[in-house]
Amino acid sequence: MCDQDHFEKDRREYEARGLVTRKQFGVLLGAGIAMALPQVANAVAVSEADVNITTPDGTADCYFVHPASGTAPGVLMWPDIFGLRPAFRQMGKRLAEAGYSVLVVNPFYRVKKAPTAEAGGATPLQDLMPLARALNETTHMTDAKAFIGWLDGQPSVARNRKVGTQGYCMGGPIAFRTAAAVPDRVGAVASFHGGGLVTDAPNSPHLQAATSKAQFLIAIAENDDQRSPNDKTVLKETFAKANLPAEIEVYAGAAHGWCPPDSRVYNEPQAEKAWSRLLALYGKALA
């Protein structure tokens, strides 16, 4: 999962390469402000709202954004450890402008309403680890069922098309388990710099995901691959054995956390590559 030492090492490396300065971090991240994402070609008009969703454990505060007219495939988005914040609202809205009904959740609703990271992507990780550690296989599964059930009840969601789910950092394994929790609804799963996708436990997220009926996109940070070089092989073998389509790639030069625009290691070229592969996955699996 996330590791403060790794984040600081990555930050120093990016500063040394001239990609970003500490001052820029302070300006852009200190208030949780995200860099502007590129505009969507042929973007559709969207409607957005803060919503409250009842789960077995309480009420989750979430952000829902969808095309202003008609129906569209539903997408459940799991944020990284920094939670639901302006950067993920921006990412959700961008996906809605591309033609999807997107629910971005606060995974830590049991403890605190969003924002759960006071300084967005610049919040010290040690401040957030207790929130992440309070989640487990059971919460992943029950939340997945509740959130997808809510999506299926919205007039803007196309019930005759599969649902997609995507996760970042700690959201990667939750997206995997979402596919296992609701196998008849989830048609596509994307993980971006997911942490803990592969473990030795019998309930490892990768083993549970292999019981689903979904197609997968797994985008791995280069430094994550350096730390766990065998994970990509295990993932490829597992999904091949289950006969599930899976695009698994190590993104060269991309550090853990490279996709959200408020990340300390945001890498726009590689984030845009990941975005294009996400649209390709959803265009195929949710058609």
C-alpha cells in the first residue's frame, strides 16, 4: 500500500529531474488543489451532486456525476488513501464527460466525512494509515454491493450494460473485490498503482478477482514493480488461467501515485496513457 518513505524518495527524484519543485508542491497541494486535467474531446454536458448512500454500516457521503441526458454505463470509483477530494471529483467529472455515470465514494465514511485528508495529496501518510487499516475484506465487499446497488437504482445508469469499477493505490484491491462481490454486474476493472493486489493469503484480491466475469486493466508503477517484480507475472498467470482478459503493464518512469492530478508524483504523460487505456477498456467491456 502507500509508504511515506517511498513517496518522499519519489518526490526527491522528480525534483532532481526538474519535473516539479517543492514550491510548486506547496502551491498546488497545500490546499488540496489539483492541476487541471486535459479536456475531454466531444465532452457531454453533465449533472453533478453530493449524495448520501445507506450501507450496512452507516451513511456514505459520495460524489455522483453523470451525463445530463439519457442513460450511461455506471462506474464505481475508489480513491487512494487521500480519499474523496477535489482531485477525484475532477477525475470523476472528466469520466462523466466521456459518457459514464460515475460514483466517487468516501471509503472512510464510517469514521469521517470527506475531505478525510486535510491537505489533500500533501497530507502526511502517517495521519491517514489508521483510516486505511480500519478497512478489510468484509468492508470492501459490503460497500461494493451497497454502492453498485445504489448506482443501479439511478435513472441515469443503463441497467442493460455492465458496470465498471476503478481504484487507485488502496482502491486497487477494493476494485478487485468489487468484481468478486457483484460478478453479474461488473464487466470491467481498472487498477492504477494498486497496492496489495497480490498477497500470499487465500483471500488475496487477485484470487478473488479471478472468480469474476470482468475484463481487467492493471497499470503498475515502475517503482512498485521494482519492489515486487513477481506480482505482474502472478497477475498474468492468474487471469490467464481464469480465462479473463487482462491488460497488465508496468508504466516506465511512473512512480506510485502518478495518476491523480494532486499527487506529489503526478506524471501527466503516463496518466494520460492510463486514461486512454481506461477508455479503451470501458468502450469494449461496457458497450
